[in-house]
Amino acid sequence: NFENRKKVFFYARPVTPRRGFELGLMVLEKFHKKNPDVEIIMAGWDFSNYEIDFPYTDLGVSDVAALPEIYNSCAAALVLSFSNLSLLPLELLSCGVIPVLNRGPNNEMVADNVYIKYCESAPGSLAKALDEAVNRPDQVEYAKKASESVSAHDWKESGERFVSIIEGEMSG
């Protein structure tokens, strides 16, 4: 399902500090000011008790089976992680979503995929990358190429790579 998409996704967990919830809100507030017509979708937690200064769709804790449909409606996704390796960018890419990640060895170990946008952990830098992904003149074709870039991968290969990295780090 490739078409011009006008949504961004943010996996947000305010109770998990490594996920950078507060930074994500700053990024999305900046992004929204420049792109008020783009729907922001947040999932991973119930946000009804949080004061958030931009409009968004709160999907709360979503069923895993619903994620592909959600992803397939988005042009880009903000994925913040400050401690652990996340495989979410690969899931997003498979649906043609451009992942925007904060720089760091924990994230850059995920893949050297050219469609993942690594940025400094600054609201302006991350918001600019989201803006560029959503407003690409070739967004549909770019999304197809992003999806094709991971079509040969599967979770078995990713899991083996992850185990290999961990074993290598532990053996010094």
C-alpha cells in the first residue's frame, strides 16, 4: 500500500526513560508547527493524562497484529532510544516508513540501511528529518525502495546478528 502519506508515528513510553518521551514531544511540537496538516499518531502508552501541546491520535497500547496497518498509513516515524538496540526501524522500513532515530552506537548497530535517518539528539535536527521524509517530492517511490531494502531480511537473521553482536561484546 504505497501512496502519498500525511502521517507520522511516534512509539512513546513516558514510563521508560530510555525512550526519550519528553524529547519526542519537543520534536513533534516543532514538526507540527511547520506541518499542521500532518497527523501525528502516538502509540505505546495511554497519553490521556499528559498535557501535550499539539494535536495527535492516541492509539495507546496497540495490538501487535494492528501495527502493520498503522505503519502503512505513515510516511515517517520518530524512534528514540538511549540505551538498547531497537528492531522497530526494520519493521517500519518493511512498511515503507522512514525511521528517524537519534544517533548513538545502540541505534546505529541496528542496520547500515541508507533509509534510516540518524540525527543528533536535538529537537530541531529530528524535526527537520521528519519534515524532509514527509515532504519528499518522491515520497511514494522512496517508500517503495525503503521497503525493498529490507525485503530479504527476516527476524531469524536479525536475531542471529543481535546474538553475534552481544557475544562479541561480552568476549571482549
